[in-house]
Amino acid sequence: MSLLVVGSTAFDAIETPFGKIEKVLGGSAPFICLAAAKFTKPVRLVSVVGADFPESDLAMLADGGVDLAGLQKIADGKTMFWSGKYHTDMNSRDTLVTELNVLADFDPTIPESYNDTDYLMLGNLSPTVQRQVLERLPKRPKLVVMDTMNFWMSHTPAELAVTLKLIDVLCINDSEARELSGEYSLRKAARKIMEMGPKTLIIKKGEHGALLFQGEQLFFAPALLLEDVFDPTGAGDTFAGGFAGYLAATDDISFENMKRAIIYGSALASFSVEEFGPQRLHRLTEEELNSRVQTFVDLVQYQVPVS
Amino acid sequence: MSLLVVGSTAFDAIETPFGKIEKVLGGSAPFICLAAAKFTKPVRLVSVVGADFPESDLAMLADGGVDLAGLQKIADGKTMFWSGKYHTDMNSRDTLVTELNVLADFDPTIPESYNDTDYLMLGNLSPTVQRQVLERLPKRPKLVVMDTMNFWMSHTPAELAVTLKLIDVLCINDSEARELSGEYSLRKAARKIMEMGPKTLIIKKGEHGALLFQGEQLFFAPALLLEDVFDPTGAGDTFAGGFAGYLAATDDISFENMKRAIIYGSALASFSVEEFGPQRLHRLTEEELNSRVQTFVDLVQYQVPVS
């Protein structure tokens, strides 16, 4: 089934304990789209870039299975820029620069060819733009998945609350779940957040895996124990993109299938952290992905004789 | 098969965000013994207490399945005392007081009735005492499991290194694994630590589960997502005791059986954090334990169609 992704497209400057890069394709949209396109093609994109956005990146996205009909190019504008530096433990980072540029006035337009969209993935972006995309679609998609971050919780809580009421699945990390709910216990946090709108909640715990909540149902997906994480930027977007792409491809939104979607999202994220930018995702083969998924299966496999 | 446990026996004063207690049975030995005795009875104990140790605690341990023949009672001495306060996140704590008392000069004696010990659990204690217990047994047990902590890594690293060479399974937490190895990546840390002696390593990650390493084999056991953790004191000891007790009861030290042992240890630990002290373990029924183990099975259950 068709999947539409809205998200930011940016250039990133990143420093990690393992290396440094001055300019690499970033933002939530490229990671989400390239991850989702491993399962369903083409992935429809709504985003915005400036005149400085190179043909080579457009070609890479198109080659990776992204439909660029909804990518606005602002002739007199600059693409968003983000710069960050990771701490030694790679679990925390400092944002050094955020220049929204063309994203500041982004007014999303839905191409007519996207009108029959079945699945919608709202990548991290202003909750107002996320809501506009949903409202501008002539029919409500079968499933709306949303990613967001702590920035919107503290800066635009009212707008975020409105958008939360409209979606089906929310995908945030553990500290964001605690901030949004005011609860330290993730079980209590999940219950409160599911009362804010989304019937399903995914809490990402980075190197500690991910939790899937739906009503009283709970599933835990481990993360792989990687030798090293080179650059975690985009890992959460990749995870969300893999999740949404798998659901769209299988057209099955049962809890059981969401478990599988989370394993596939986790497997994709474990590749994306190997290099700067989304290039690793772009190169990734089906064989590599399936072999990684098997590693996830093996990691938690055991037999307990229970009565 | 028979299991011998050596460890500290203490009184604890504990403060958590949920409550406070001035004096409760603590130390590594009571938690390990009561957990292990869920699978194999009696559990042989080597430890030391002072004249102030009450009959009621002795009776509780005996009732829980602990063989007290090796518990020394020092007539003119005081039982070890520990006092600690947990931070809001319950993942870290400050030690306020440590009075070793009778544990300072502990010279472990092995009762003759313990001579045929098959499995040995070296609970957290000075690595010298741990080694003495192992060396004073007339025959080497089939499997020696050891728990230790960062205190011994920084204060008696040479003694710790000697004891590490003699054991089979080491059980430590993630920050201790990083300290002991000097590696941040747990995969690299595990490889280095397994070169120090133990062929099998368990890294406990608290609320994030536990990892089991043996050569290139790896298993990940999740932790349950508890509503609240009331008091984490003794959770690691309970886990280790459940692990060792399950192995002794089944007399199977294969990697596959160690996976099961970890799940049972994790299940026991999830009960022990519900209350101050080891009372919850003492009251725990087989039905409650089996039902909790089933929760672990369900938590990570999924089917992925892999090729």
C-alpha cells in the first residue's frame, strides 16, 4: 500500500568520538524514506529544500525509491542546517547550530498524485506542519504514525497536544516519554500518553531496545549489541521509517504485525549508525537486512519449560 | 545437586523515593540463598554474623531452605551494617555508612558436611575470602559462579585478578564491566573480561535486562517493565542466586540452560524489588514464579518470516 512521509530535509555537520563531517544529508525525511523504501516503493515525500540542495542527493533519494513530487524547492532559500556533537557515551549530544532556513515557513502542499495515500508517517517536524499534512489529504489514511521530540514538547505543547489527538501511533524515546507524561515509570508514562490520543505507543530506548504498548499489551524488542556505534544521527528516524514501511508493505496493522515491524525497524537502525548520513541505508541489500533480522531472532531465543 | 553460597550477611538501613527502613536483613548471602532455594534445597551457606543477629532471621533463613551449618556467629562481634540512599531514578545510590564489623576479619570455615559441594556461588565479598572458600573445599566444584562489585575493582584489583582466574562464570553490572575492562563497548568489554579467567560472563543492566556471553555466543534477557521499583537493594544478588540455584537444580551447565537460568534469575529479581529486604522472596510461591516467567516469555515473543 502507498506510504506518504513528511519530515525535514537538512544538511548536518556532526562530530562523534569516532569522526567528524562538515556536510552530510540529514533531517528526518531522508532516513525515514530510505528505510521505508526497503519494503514499499515508491515512498511519497513531502518536504522542503533550498536552492543549494544538490542534484546528487535528489538522484540518490530517487534511486532509493523516493517519489519526489512533493519535495518543494525554494529558489531563493537555503536548506535547513543542523550541527551537533556527541558525548563519549554516544547516548547524549549537544546541538551546536540549528538554522531552520526554508523549513521556517514551510507550507506543505500535497501533490494530487498523493491523494489516495493509505499510510502516513509524520516524521519529526513542527506539530503544526504534521497536522496540516494530515488535514490536507482528501481522505484520512488507514494508519498515521508520528515521530516527535522534546523540542516540541517544551516549545509548542498546545500544538503538539492537538496533533497527538489525530494520530494512531506515536514514536518517541524514553526521556521524551517521561517529559511528555511527567512520569518516571515508563509503564505509567505509556498509560498517560495513550490517553492523549495515540492508541499505540513506541518508546525507543536506543542501545536498550524499544517497547511497544497498545492498551494493556506490551512487547519488548532488544537492540543488537553493536561493536561500536559510529554515528547515531538518524537512527530513530530509520527505525520509524522501517516500522511504517513494513506496515504499509504488509498492509496489516495488527499488534502481532507491529512487533515484526519493530524488529525490521530496529534491524535497519543498526545499519544506519555504521556511517555518517543515510548512505549505508541506501547501499543496504535485502540479504544483509534478512541476516540482521535473524540475529535479532537468535539474540532472545530460549525455551523455558513453563506450566 | 548441592549448592554452596558464600556472601555477606548484614543489616541495612535504606531510603528510597518510596520509603525508608532503619534496619532490615541484607547483605548478599540472604538474597542469594533464598533465591537459589526456590530450585534446590537446602542451600549451604558460609557467612558470618555478630551476637546481635536475631533468632527470627535465622529461623526465616532456615525455613526458606538455608543450611546454616557454615554460618559463624561471633559472640563478641557486631553484624555488618550498611546504609544507603537511592536517587530519584533508582538506578544510582549513595552509600552513607559501611561498617564491616565481624566481616572485617572473616576467616571462612567449611563444615565437613559441605565437602561434596557440586556448585559454588561466590556472592559479593572480598575476593580473598571468595578464593579461600574455593581453595578450602577438598574438591573443585563443577561450576563456580562469582558476583563482585566496583569496590573490589578499585580497592583490591590484584586479589580480584587472582580470584577471577579461578572461576567459571562472572556476574557484574554494566558500569562494573566498563570499569574492569576499560572499554565502553560492552561487546569489547566482555571479550577482555573473558580473557581474565571466566569463560562465561553475565552483564546485568538493571531495568534494561541482562546479557550472557560465552565465547562468541550471546544471549539477551529483557527485564520486565515494572510499574514501580520499591527497593532495588539485593536485586543483583537475587538474580545471581536464582541463576546458580537453577543450574544446580537442573545440573546442566550448557549455554542453553544458562539462558533459562537467567530468565528465572530475572523473574526472581523482579519480585525482590517489591519490598525492603528478602521477605518477598521468602513468601514467593512456585505459582507466582511460574506466572512471572511466562510474562518474560510473552514479552519478547514474535514471529518473523526470515529466509
